[in-house]
Amino acid sequence: METPRVQIKDLGLIDYKEAWDLQESLLKEGVDLKIANRTSETAFLPVNHILLCEHPHVYTLGKSGKQEHLLLDDEKLLDVSATYYKINRGGDITYHGPGQLVMYPILDLEQFFTDIHKYMRFLEEVVINTLMDYGIHADRYEGLTGVWIEPNTPGARKICAMGVKCSRWITMHGIGFNINSDLSYFGHIVPCGIDDKAVTSLEKELGRKVPMDEVKQKLIQHMSKVFGFQLEMR
């Protein structure tokens, strides 16, 4: 099988809805191409994308989430300069904001493997490997999605949340990796529906701020190794 090619695009700080619309557009392009290939003598592979960004303060609720896990009403959302969206990924409620690295892979899993469970575990592995570069041992928490420090202990704390959607084996949405995040914003929700676990960041674990571009570079390098693709920077 030909090595998949993935275009990397850094969107910087971008409104959540704008990034969501871009994801939907790229996913539609990939799905439409797959449908067209059914009647074409020449098949063209959909282009794979990874979007990197940060968002202004925003709370998003996945399809399986509960409205009551947002602890703010509309007026209080304004008070903390945050927005709120119900979205089409899996999972419950989460927070995105400045200082958090968000990665949206728009990948055609038919070029990699057709297994959503494996895809989620690979995303977790990428973050675990990135944290190892900073001397932080992180792992999975049995029965819970995401990446944790000291999982399965009273001190368990989540550093990366995940939620994805897949259509015709093309993915969207992805991960929220707390780098220099303002963790007080997690106090306004029941993060991912879990009310008895703490949330942390790379800054909090290291006791210093970490350059976002540095983390982006490490994360993408580990993505290319774990998923086995060629990088195309844009």
C-alpha cells in the first residue's frame, strides 16, 4: 500500500465555528471523491489533513453528552467570555481555549486501517509519546477515553481529551491537549461527564510555560511515526 500523504495546516487562534465549518468542508470533499470514484475508471485517493489550532474560550457538547454538565447559563457564559456549541462528535462536554493545543485529523482511515477503536488508541499513543519527550509518564485510564497522568490512582488527572466523528471512514474532530491552558474554565463544566477526576496541563506538570510551536512540532512528528504517513506542511 502506498504511504498516505497528510497535509498539515496551522490555523493559529481561530473561532470554533469557523474551524468546524472547515472540517465539515474537507470531510465532504473526501466523501464526495469516494462516491465519484465508484463510477470513475481512475480512482483518486482523498487528501488527508491535520489542522492545528487554538480556540477562544468555548464549551462543546458531544452527541452523548448531557446539557446539565454545562454549569453556566447564557448570562454567565458571557461573563467568562465563552461560547457554547452542541456538536456532532462523540463524547460529552469539554472545554477549548487559548493555551490548549487542538488537533483535528481529517484522515481517510481506508488508507490506514478501518478500526475506530484502534484510531482512538493511536491518538492516545501520540499524546503519550509527546509527553514522554518532556519526561512525563502518561497513560490510558481503563474504561475512559483520553490521556491521563497517574491513571487508576487517587491522583489521576486528565491532560488530553478526545472526541471524533467518522463518515465513510473519514474522520473529523480530534483532541484537546492542555498545554498552557487556564484550568479554571474546567470548573464551569463536568468535563467529559466525569465529576470525580482532576484536569491538568503541561504547564502545571512542569511548573513552567511551554512554547506551543515546540509542542506542535513534537506532536506532528509522533503522529507521522505512529500512523506511518508522509508530512506535507502548508
